[in-house]
Amino acid sequence: MREARSSSTASICSLISSQASSISQISAVISPKRSIIAVSILAIVLFFFIKFRLDTITIKGSTYYSEQELIGRLKDSPLDSNTLVFYMKHRFGEQKRIPYIEELHYEIKDTHTIEIQVYEKILVGCVKVMGQYMYFDKDGYVTDSTQDR
């Protein structure tokens, strides 16, 4: 009986020592330095999304579209609720083509506000083709087509 105890005790001791070596290997992989760096990066990202939350978008110069229509066309992802992400995406990314709009200029007013200056296309003509009204800009491109004039 004593031999059975000592063999089970030995197997438990070897299991504990193997677990301890596994834990030391894991703790070697996740060093305190890496933990501090990971927590720091997480804190910076959290600060970034809290500090630069986009609350207000001001639209100037738009006669064809209401503020809400333009904001609806421009804010198309959850990341657009961050002022810097919205600004960088629209200022340096691919510009959306919106009928009647020539250009959009973006300006950050503060950490929660962006102002958008709208420059509209000058329409020079309208032609009815197959029941649709085609509107042309100064360069001869079709800006929009509608059933109503």
C-alpha cells in the first residue's frame, strides 16, 4: 500500500512539475514588458476613440441636398463616428461621387466637430431622353437623371 502511495505521489509530483514548467514557459512568452506595452496601446486606442468622438458635422454651401442627406451619404461605417478617422478617410481617401457636387472640403473645427464646405456643379443643360431628364454639367457629363424636372 505504501508503494502505491509513493508511486501516486511521484506521479502527482511529476504532473505538478510539468505544469509548473508550462506556466514558466507561458510567463516567459508574456513578459511584464509586453504586458505593459499591450495595456499602453489599448489605453491609447481607447483614449483616441473617446477624445475624438464625432458629434457635429456642419455643412456649408449646399443647395441641392439637406445637411442630413449629405451626412447620410458620407457616414457609411461605424468608424466614421471618430473625428480623425472621418477626416482622414474623406480628405485623403477615395472621394465619393455625389450628383450635383463638384468638390467637398473638410476642416476639423475641434475634437468633436467637422465642417464641410460644399462646391456644387454648375448645371448647363437638361435633355429629356426616353422619359428621363438628363442634367449636364459644364464639362458635358451627365450629373443626374430623374423622371421629374
